[in-house]
Amino acid sequence: MPATPAEKRIAFRKLHEAGCFVLPNPFDVGSALALQHMGFKAIASTSAGFAWSIGKADNRVTLEEVLAHLTALCAAVDLPVNADFEGGFAHKAEKVAANVARAVKTGVAGLSIEDSTGDAARPLYERAFAIERIKAARAAIDADNSGVLLVGRCEGFLVGQTDLNLVIDRLSAYAEAGADCLYAPGIRAKEQIATLVRAMHPKPVNVLVGSPGLNVAELAELGVRRISVRGSLARAAWGAFMRASREIVERGTFAELGSGYPGGELNKMFG
């Protein structure tokens, strides 16, 4: 029998209680099924990877498109799915709550809310307003006792505000507002990661890895509970596609096609 949303949510919360796990980011149903086949314990959507898969730039997808995508992912796999829900697809807290309530209905086991505005002049929401948005998301999740895990994200390092104290202050406030897990994408230095983990304890911390650097064992040693790769798997797939396509159009040769994954193996995996 396929796992129910409730079972997936229980399993997802248990993953956050101890140890360190990788939460890879598929960009469509096929890549989600492949990650399940390889033995990962949970997956997370990627706003960028999904956007590219439908021919759009990151942060240009609609709420309806994302809800349909999340529904498809959750229905396709028996793994818990964490939703990259960007900024909740709204500014005002009450609208964030309404959109989060709809996201919960897709079957997701977790959901993240960012504090970035998309405005280069004021890249982060004012602190009190950002907290209000997290509280609204928490209330929406709790309204039907869904058990969905809420991730509070501070985008400071991604928008050039790299004061670790600012990030810690915001994430601490998001934890008090109801976030179950804390995430500050862009932090890469060991010392800063360790400081963040200590400051957030006992709440679990998510770290982003998008390029070679720290490995799983090193991050686990620092106390990191979960690791995301964001759109990096999608970028890797696009890298192979672009290299092969450019070789054909620019050289008229097909060498790159030889490095493709065997079609027979793909048929077995999806069969």
C-alpha cells in the first residue's frame, strides 16, 4: 500500500530528530522517482529546477503551477516531500496563510517560507513583518492538525546581507514564531555553520550545498540535521543536455551522447 500523507509526515519528523540526512531536490516526477529508487529517505522540490523544466526563470512560476507540481510529486513517490514554497506567493500574512493551507492539501510533509522580497532595494522583509508571515504559515498548518513541518528561511546570505548575527536573530525569531526547522542558504564556512547550529539548538538546521566543498560526514560533525542541494541536480542535468546539444549544433558530432545513462536501465527503474 502507498504511504499516506500522515505516514509521510510522521516519517519526515523522525528524520529531523537525530542524525543528518540529505534532502535532494528533483525537478519533475521522473527525477523524484529516480531519487526514491536510489534510496533517499525524503526529497524536496526546487523552485528553480521546476521553473526551468517548464521553460520559465526561477521565481516566475505561478502558485497554481507550483500546487499542481507538488501534488504530482507527492502522488508519485512514497517519500516525504518538502515544498520549496518560496515566499508563500504573497506578501501579506493572511494571504500567505491561505496559500500555505492550499499547499498542505497537496500532501507535502514539509514547507518552507522565505523572507526575501524580490526587491533589490529592500531585499528582506522588515523583521516584524517577516515574523508575522511565519506565524501565519504556522497557523495555517495547524488549522487541520496536518503535522506538516514548517521551515523558516533567512535569505540574508543570498541577498548580500552576510551578517551572521542578523541571520541568527531572524531565525531565532522564526523559531519562536513556530518554525520547526531553520535554514539560511548561502552559509558555507565551517565556523559559521557551527555557530548557527549552536544558536538554533535544539531546533534542526538545514544547510545548502550547491558545489564541491563540505561533505555529508563533515556537516554531520558540525551538527547539521539536513542537507539540501537546491537546483543543483537540475543544473547538472541541464549541463549534460547543453553540452551534448552544443556539440551537435557546433561540431556536427555526437560524442557526448555516449555518456548518457543507459535507456534500458531507465526503463527498468520506471517499469
